[in-house]
Amino acid sequence: MTEKDAPARVLIDSGPDTVLVEPASGRMFYLNETGAFVYQLLEKNTPDEEIVRLLCQEFDTQKAEAAADLEFFRKTLHVFLVRAL
């Protein structure tokens, strides 16, 4: 596999945490259980409303808190991805 064929990002399950790795840069971003859950939904282009609903269902949280957490996660992930460029 050439660098051109390598995936942009890879999720590696390392037990309690999941690691998001960018093979080209070697950068790593650690995700807890909730972060990994959300990241996988984002990768599937799941609408935000559905992610919030699933967060409430899976993690027994309130809608407003789940929505705020999703927004914070997106901003944090964006910073990671922008710095990787």
C-alpha cells in the first residue's frame, strides 16, 4: 500500500479508549467510549439530531447536554484535523 492509498484516519480500539490515528502524519487523538461512539456516527454521516437521540438513549443523558457535548466534540475534532494539515 502506498502513502496515497493509505486511509486518511484509522480508529484503533485499545481497550477502554479508542485512538484516532492519521497514518500520514503519525498524529493520534484519544477518544473515550462516548467520543468513539460519536466519531463512528459522524463517519456514517448520521444527522446531528439522530446522534443526539442515540447519545440520550445509550448514555442516559439529557437532550440539551448531549447536543452541547456533540458541538464541543465537533469543535475539538476540527482543531485536531486542522492542525494535522
